[in-house]
Amino acid sequence: MKKYRLMSMAKTLGCSRRLLNSKGLERARRKSAVSDELMKQVRQFYLREDNSSNTAGKKETITRGKVKKQLCILRDTSKNLHKKF
């Protein structure tokens, strides 16, 4: 609203300055349908030695959130792994 200089127009429409702040416009995050504990168990299951294997190359890594991890390849189809889980 500030960028387009519409703050005065917003006041006439009845919107408060606090509502127009960037923090006021953020939407509340939805709760995940899956609990954090279950997600942790699934990750651990996929990373087990009998379900996946690490790639051989030194450069075959991926960085997420400043944490570097080696890529893994699943040893079976996801359908079969789902049954196994």
C-alpha cells in the first residue's frame, strides 16, 4: 500500500495501519496433517541401510538449510517400501 501511496485511501475505507503492515497480512500456517514424530520415523525408515544406499561420488550431495547431506538411492519401489513401513 505504501508503494502505491494508497495509505490515505485505505484509511477512508476503514483499514487500520496495523492491519496493513506486512506482519498483519501474513496468514497463519496450517497445521500439518502428519505429526512431527511420524515424519521423523518415516525419514529414519527411508535412510536405513536396508531401504536405501548412499551414492559413491564426493560431489553427489545436496545442501538444505546449510546442512550438507549425501544423496541416497532407494533400493525398492516406494509402493513396496510403503508396505514394509
